[in-house]
Amino acid sequence: TKEEEKDEVLTFRFGSVPLKTYLPHGDLDLTAFTSNDRWLQKLKEKLDSEAKSESSTAVVAGVHSVPHDLNRPASADVVKVVKCQVDGIAVDISANALGG
């Protein structure tokens, strides 16, 4: 059901944007905390879909992840990140990591 597909996600901005110390070409850094390890992969798939959509409300481009395979098990030494551009602004979204 649709209810089962929903994940609870807590997001935080960090870096220069919330401190208002960013440069004109800086990026927006977000970290998302969730118990579902597949959430970041789902987000990447949605961003890929939006990048290909001609009816999207925002221009999404350059969607990629580090590491490339987000499905590998999480470990303390690997921070999973999805990177993209949204309306010309670089956005980095990390999962379950303090300070990105």
C-alpha cells in the first residue's frame, strides 16, 4: 500500500548556507536521517526521474551518487551522498551522517 512506502526522514541543513557565510557559487548541503537504508537510493531515482521530466517544476540535472552503488551495506567509514543541480544550485544530500 501507499502507506507502507512512506519513510520517516529527518533532514538538516549544514555548512555555509544556514550560517549565511556562503559564496555566490556555493552548494547547499543537507543530511537526512532515516532507518531505511534504501531511502537515499529512492531519492536518487526520483531525482533522475525529475531530471528527465519535461513537466518538472524545477530544473534537475547532473544527478549522481558517491559511492556509485548506494545499495551496498552502510558502514561507519562510508558516507553515502547524492549530488545534483536544482535550478542551477549544487545540492549535496548525505544519509545518516553528522556534518555530511
